Amino acid sequence: MKLGIDIGGTFTDLVLLNEATGELHFGKTLTTYDDPSNGIIKGTTELLARVGVQASQLSTIVHGTTLVTNAVIERRGSPTGLITTKGFEDVLEIGRELRYDIYDINLSVPEPLVPRNLRKGITERINYKGEIVTPIAADEIATVVDDLLQAGVKSIAVCFLHSFANPAHEKAVGEYIRKHHPDIYVSLSCEVMPEIREYERSSATAMNAYVQPITDQYLGHLEKRLRDLGFNGIINIMISSGRLTTIEGARHTPIQLLESGPAGGTMAGVFYGKLIGKPDLLAFDMGGTTAKASLINHNEPEITNQFEAARVRRFKKGSGLPVRIPVIDMIEIGAGGGSIAHIDNLGLLKVGPESAASEPGPACYGRGGEKPTVTDCDLVLGYLNPDYFLGGTMRLDIAAARKAIETHIAKPLGISIEEAAMGVHRIVNENMANATRVHILEKGRDPRGYSMLAFGGAGPVHAFQVARLLNSPQLIIPVGAGVVSALGFLVSPVASEQIRSLVCPIDEMDWHKLNTMLAEMEEEGFKFLEKSGINRSEAQITRIADMRYTGQGHEISVRIPNGTLSAASIPEIHKRFIAEYELRYGRSIDDIGMETVTWRVVVSAPVPQIQPRQVVSTTGSQALKGERTLYFMEGGKPVPQQCRVYARYLLNPGDSFAGPAVIEEMESTTIIGSNSTVRMDNYRNIVIDLHY
């Protein structure tokens, strides 16, 4: 028995899996912001009691959380100091000296996580080859550390120039701190991000140090509470790359958790794609706070090493703090069920990115929220059943929703409540479709070639219209759509990624040195898996090199063959590089050599193999529950239309009908428009073919 737990901005989702039978049980509870573990314990206790399972029967708990991201965005980390090479104390402030908006004369940039008075330099120097030019001044270490401790820091980041080539000086500082000040957290760049590029490495190390104390304390507190319930199995944590790490690994390098929850949704997309024979999918996740979209090609997610946290302008690329960690490449849009609709200073209707979250929540939740949200508008349009939200465990107040929409949108604009609600609904759909379209096109792909897999609490409500705007041929709503990210945790592999930079033209490569380095990286990965009880004979190895044409400033990631590499490997490496380059840029460049910059070795355990089967207690025998009035756009205005309402759990494989229709389940509601055909596949997924 395995339990997946995903803490989202509004709800905490739980999935209980019996690996032997594939049986799935779902749970959902409101996220508790003051202490997220309260929601976890409440949801876990309720779910286990409902199923009749003891915590001691669980072999594994897999957890994903937004704690790290929120701590960085809200600046709730611990007081942190930075020790660096003397003369480089201002790297965090200088950055890349790029303007993310060249026309904004009042441009604001994110404040460094470490203020100037807590950034200290030490005399030392290592060159880019890893050669020691100036030995580290050992007497300065104690002085600098004492200065930082007197200033009140709880965590220290250490990042020296070129330490990716030789970590000796960083390790000397780390050993001193751990020996003389064991209560102080320390993050070394050679352990967090042993990679070229000084600013990005400094930023990542500082961020890791900034969030490490609160993450360590949270995970330690959570582990204790789970043990108190009687759980004595393994705790794994989902990281941003869609892989699992140990709780110890997460406590050591918490920045790996920045995109923890969303990664689970994409990995669930990989799982379902394999299950139903759809290797290429667009995973669309819309929850209570944001919506996210990611591409899956050939049953693999797209991984990037370019990521930003705590953007000054949340959806403006370049306005955040860079973190070069492996992360599933996805586009994020400030559109969720809790996104607040408002009239701006120009009298235009806007939606988000501000969210009502779970506290106070949408007006219809009856928890004190007074502003209209996407969920309120969906309720007024008939898309949600006020008596069957979360399976009837939470009743929605439609009168409160109508009042909020009327007060803040309909009256100011001089339109009806239904027109206002439809306006919000359409704006959200257009925003999500536009952002997703750009995300796909930037990768050299065509959105018309991807079926959409939609999930999240609000995803199935909006997915049909978003899919139509993208001209997607097919929409798939998987089993447990409302809690799919938590399910994704349970079908993801435990894995370790080792990173080392080696800048070298491919035709000048020291192959013996490279093979030795790769063997060492693989061995580190094997040891990590063995700590999780996984035999190295079961491990799978993936090699990736960040490569570029000689002289370029940016790289692309290229899959590299396993085994011993030599000069004979150059043609195959060149072929793979060209294929990837042409996919991205539509051309290749002749007569220019290639060079590698950074090597990555992923050592992963086998992916869990299950045949999912949701277990629910249902009442009634007819799938058709009745009819409900829904509003759809016709002739430029919302028009009421009677639609059939189905109970998902009573639909059987092979059942088929035409849209429009509504399919209700515990965690979400699927809205299906006209010109479509709906069928249930053999795994009870809803498959909707869109006709154009």
C-alpha cells in the first residue's frame, strides 16, 4: 500500500494505491496554511478510516509540497549568509545585467535573498581548469563565519569561483562550519549545483541555504507526525524533475522541491500516455490557484535546466531568481478556480493572478470570501453542482456567488450576471490557450498534433474549451482527474541526477577522463538508489550533455549513448546534436565544431507498473442522473441549454454518447461542449473526440 500526498494552493490531495491490485482510493481536504501537516494528517486519517487501512500497513508515502516555492516568494526563509571569493560579494546583486522589459523605466528586479552585509569574501582563487592559483586563507574562515553568526544567520551558503572544477576550498569551509558550528545549516555550491556559470550557481546555493532550515524542520515535523500515526515505512519526496528522492535528500537540497507538486501531474501524464498508447500528450493541470501545461514526447517529459523562482512579475520571464536545477518544462498561468476577477483602471475585465485560495476562498465557499472568482462564475453558469461539490461533502452557495459577480463585475459593466460570468470563463480559457500555444510553438511543435490530458480540480471544467481553442484532436480526462498530481507521485521512479561541467570541444575530448568522470557519476547514483533499497542491477542509466556550437553562449540538451565513449562516438553524438538543434531552430550550422559544457547522469529505479482501478461506493444504477441548465456561447452571448448529467462511476467501458453533457465525480466535473463524441475506454478514462 502506497499513499501519495500533494499539497496545493487550495486543496491537499491524497491517493491510496494497492500496488498488487491497482485499486485506487482518493481523498481531498482544504490546505491548512498555518501548518500544512495538519491538513495532511486530517486527510490521511479520514482516507485510511474510510478504506479500513491502518497506517502501519503503508509501505511508502510519497509527498509533494509548495513549501519551498512559497518560502522564496513570500521571503519567509531563514537569515542566510554567503561566503564567496573575495571581490565577488556582489555577484547576486549584479546578476546578468539584463532588463526583462527594456521599455519599463521603473523596472524592478528581485532583491537578493542574502543582503549585502551578510555577503563575505575570503581570500582564495581557483582557475577554470581547477588549478589552485591562491590557496585559501584558513585564518579568514573562522573570522568570516563568526561575523555571520554574530549577525544572526541560521544558514550559510558557500560559493567560490570555479569550484565546479575543484571543490577543495568549498569543502574546507564546509568542514569547518560542520565541525565547529553543527547547529548551523551549510550549503556548498559543489553539492547543490556543481555547474559552470557563477551567478546562477551562487543564486541556487543561496536559495538552498535560505529555505533549508524551514524545509528541514517541516519534513522532520511531518515525519514525526506520520510515525505517531503508526506509519513505519519509507518516505519519498517528489522533486521538480519528476523523480523521487529520499526525505534525507530533500532536507539536504530542498531547492529540488521548487516545482514538486506540478511535476507529479506531468508524470501522471506519462503514466497514462503509456497506459492508453498515447506517447505524445499535452498535460493540462488547472487547480485552485494556477494552471500549468507541459509537453510529453515519446512517453517522456521535457526537462529543462532554466528555471526562475520568486519573479517580480510572476509570469514575466527574466524577472526572477535563476536556479539551474533539472525541472519539468511547463508554462504556468495565473488562472485557477480561485483566481479573482476584477475591473481594472481602464474599465476592462481581468482575471487573476491574485487568488482567493482556500482562505477565504471563493464567495460560494461560504468562508468569508466576497470577491468573484472563476469557481463562482463556473457555478453560476451551471458547470458545477452546488450539492455535489467534493461529492457532496462541501455545499456551494450560489446566491453568494451571484451577489459577488453582480457587485464587482455585472453592475459596473452594465451587463447581466450570466454575461459577466461567461466573460470571466472565456477570458480564463483564452489566457490558458494562448500561453499554452506559445509554449508549444517555442519548442518547434504543433499543438494540433497533441491530444490533451486534463486534470486538477478545475481542469476538466475548462479543458474542453481550451482544447478547442488549441485545435486539439482529442481530450482525455483520466481516472481521478481531481487528484492526478498525487497519483503521479506513486508512478514516478526514485532517481538521482549527478551533474558535472566539462567545457571541451568534442574533437579534443580526453575520452579517458570523460569515461572516468561518467563512471564516478554513475557510481554515485547507484549508491543513492541502494540507500532506498533498490538493487543497482535494476537501475536505468540516462546520459545527457548540454552542448552548443563552439563559441555560442547557450546550450541545448542532447541524449548521449551509454557505454564507453571514444572518438568513434563522435558521428552519433553529432547526429543527435544536429537533430535537436534543427528541431529547436529549424536549421543547423555547417563547418562549426561542437563542444560540451555540462554532463548529466540520471540513475533511476524502474517505473512502477500498475493497472489502475478506482474503488468508490456508488448509489443508483443509472449513469444518467438527469439534466441541468448550462450556459454556452452562441451568437456572442451566453445562451441557456439543457444538458444531460452523468455519474462517472456508473459509466462503463464502451459507453458512448454525443456532447454537450456533464460528467460528475467526487473530485472534479467534466464539461463537454457540442460537436464532440464521448466514450469510456477500457481503463474508465473519459475520451472526448472533438469535431471541427
